Amino acid sequence: CFPLTGQSWEVIGLQGLMQAYDYARRNIKLSGPTYFHHVIRQTLSAIANSPSNVYSILLILTDGMIFDMNETIQAIIDASEKPLSIIIVGLGDEDFTNMHILDSDKQPLRDPKSDRTSARDCVQFVEFSSRFKGDASLLAKELLAELPSQLVAYKKRYNILPNVQPVANV
């Protein structure tokens, strides 16, 4: 639960996201065990009072198996009702089976304890591999592939219309 930029929690736009990723890659050493639910809950608290036109993205870099799967599923189900997308990048050669489960592209994420399901898909998982080395645009394309549909699904669910500026007659 620390800013990946080394300074600020907020990054603006794709360029800011790529700069934060580059800084983290060079300056942060990953270690285990891996627990996600704390950072998801902290993010939900941070965005709780955000203006309605703000949509947030949580970027998680991980190099290992997840040790709090049930709690993380519950946190993601809660996040699916908020203006939030979670992008998870898998680094290294670990078993990322559970990350694919969290991504839930094929069916809604379901909590086996409570039988609650996610309101929408809000997670994108990408396994970082050699095919991305030196190609930031390919990595960005893959990481952000589901973001438009996740944003639209959120806006549709809560009937939030886009801010349309009237066109002036000339």
C-alpha cells in the first residue's frame, strides 16, 4: 500500500501509468507472500468520496501466488460496484492460475462462501512476458484492453450519462 511513483498516489493518463510502471520496475523489489485484499480495500476507501465523474484504476504488480484468495474475491466483488478497474500484472515464472480466476472474463466472479457474484468484470490480468520487452505500446494495449468496456459497464449499471458539451452554432 504505497505509491508506485515513489511520490504520489495519483497518475494522469496513459503516460502517467507507464511512468509509474517504469519507476516501480526499476525501484521496487517484490517479495511474498502475496496478499491483495488489503490494497483493494484501501483503494475502495480512497475513492469512496471521489466525484461521480472520476473513474480510478488500481495497478497491482505481483510475482507470486495469492495467499488471500477468498478475501480478495470478496473485495473484488465489492469493487465491481464502484468506479474502479483493477489491472494485475504477473511478473516472473510463477503459477498465475488464481489471477486468471480473478480476471473472470468467462463468467462473473463468485464468492463461494456467500454466493455473491460480481456486478461486472473490473479486473484485467496480463502475464508479463518477453513479447512485451521493448514494446511499451503492446504492453499498454494488452493492459488497457478491457478498460473501455469496464468503464462503460459501470456507467450503464448506474445510468451515468456522459458529459456532452453542446455544439455551438456558427
